[in-house]
Amino acid sequence: MGADALSDVLRAVRLCSAMFFHLDVRAPWVAAAPASSACASAVLPGAQHVIEYHVVLDGCCWGGLIDEPSVQLDAGDIIAFPQGSPHVLSSGPGMRAIPDLSYYRQPTADQLPHRISIGDNGPADARILCGFLGCDARPFNPLLEALPPVLHLRGSAYRDRSSLAFLINAARTETEGRRAGGEGVLARLGELLFVEAIRCHIEALGPGQTGWLAGLGDRHVGQALNLLHGNPAADWTLDELAKSVGLSRSTLAQRFTHLIGQPPMQYLTRWRMQLAAGLLASGRDPIARIAEAVGYDSEAAFNRAFRRTVGTPPAAWRQAHMASA
């Protein structure tokens, strides 16, 4: 039985979330965000990589990368920066400011999200929720590698998508209500919003697109990905995988490599190393047991594969992870 590859990746890279800011803004205003690596330790301690996203609850604004033109954001829009790039939100296009890192060191006793007002006195022109998503980036996160620097989801294009509207309205309600357990609810809502945004992005991919997300949408390559993720420890061969998806060996290899950017067996090896890294990070299982769990008959073979793929032996990876934690 094949797995849902997207769900499997999201689970294996340990996706976590925090809704950190609730902005009430009045024109003229501008808010610059640094590279997520500069604030990751404050917003999501322990995360290897941090993605920042913004949900426009009311009003409109502009947002984009520092060195590129901004796009207009309307109520219901979501904009995310998967690669953790510095970016800016503002009341008009072309506005710039210096990031203020003091915002990320708010008193920890306050319930998230922190409420921040920017701009002149008067009614708010826009209300924006700003959140962070943490995940593992190493040794292999195919989703992160496939995402663009900016992911903009227009609410107007998905008004009939009840799940997205429900999630945004739920986030609005939790932010306004400040009920017990609100931080946890908002964190889960942030994860669900991100997953829904990814699904919308996959559906909007046009013909001729390549990458892991495009591969998920391909009938045969998507099935192959689901099979590999469903049983990564199996003794897969290219012949067996091709037979399972109804293609010849050469056709699957060519199609898979064209869309994913690497052959099926190389992808499987890299994914096994990601799973192994997660098990090593737990610090509990012996390396021999981890080797068996990800499809290797001997610890020596696993050690060689891990070092060849990741660049360091499994024991050293575990030691480095525990030291950083």
C-alpha cells in the first residue's frame, strides 16, 4: 500500500509552527523582516530551518523580497518565504526599512501572538498575522528544495475552497478571543494553512513544470513516490518499481529523473538518510537497528551509504545533533 508522500515528508521533517505577531498597521507603514536564520533561535528554538509566512486578515498591503518588486496582498491572501529570505511588508510598493530584531525578543510571559501596532494613530488599515514554520532541512528535504523563494496564495482565487477560508477564520477567532490553549491551536492552524497552501500551489502548477511538487501531480511518478515513501525499507529495484506503476524501466527512469531531478534509486537513498537522521536525532536506537529500519542488511553498509550521502558518519551526525540541541 502506497503512502501519501507529501504527508510523509511533512511528518519526517518535523514541521512545527508558531503564530508570533499580530500586526495592526496604519499608513504609511513599513516592516522589514530579516533572514529567518537571524531570528530562528528566538521564534522556534531548535529548528534547522524556519519559513516565515503572513496571513492578511483585513485590509490590504504590499509584500515581497527585499531586492524584488512587491506584490499587492488583499484580505485572505497568504504569502510565505520558504527559503527564509529577508523581505518586507508595507502600505505601498517600494518602501524599505531596516529590520528591528528587538521585536523578536518580546517578553516570554505574553501569550502569542504578540500584538504590535505600526503607523499613525487612527483605525487600522490592515491586520496581519505573522507566523513561523520550522522544519528539518538536512540531510534531505525534497519539499523545501522544490518550493520557490516566494509563495503567494491569492484568497480571491480560492473563495470556493471552504477549507482555506475556514482555517483563516479560525485563526482570526483564536487571535481575537485569547482563549486558554490559543497558542497551541494557532500553531496547529499555522501548519494546516501551510499544507493547504502547498496543495493549492500543486494544483496551480502548469504543464511543463518540473520539481518534486510537479512529480507528485504526475500519474506515474507520483505513484512511484508514494510507493517509495510507503515502504522505504523494502528491497526496491528499478524493475520492480517500474512494474508497480505500469511503465518500462527506461521510461520510468527518464520520467522520474526529468521531474524530480535525480533517478529513483538515488532519491530512495537520500530519503532513507533523512529518515535515518531523524532516528539518530532521537538518541535512543542503536545504529544497527536504525540501519535495519531504513533498509540496510548491515551496519557497515548503512555507515558507508550515510557517509557518502550526508558527508559524515552516523555516529558523528548524532553527536553533532545532540551537541547543538
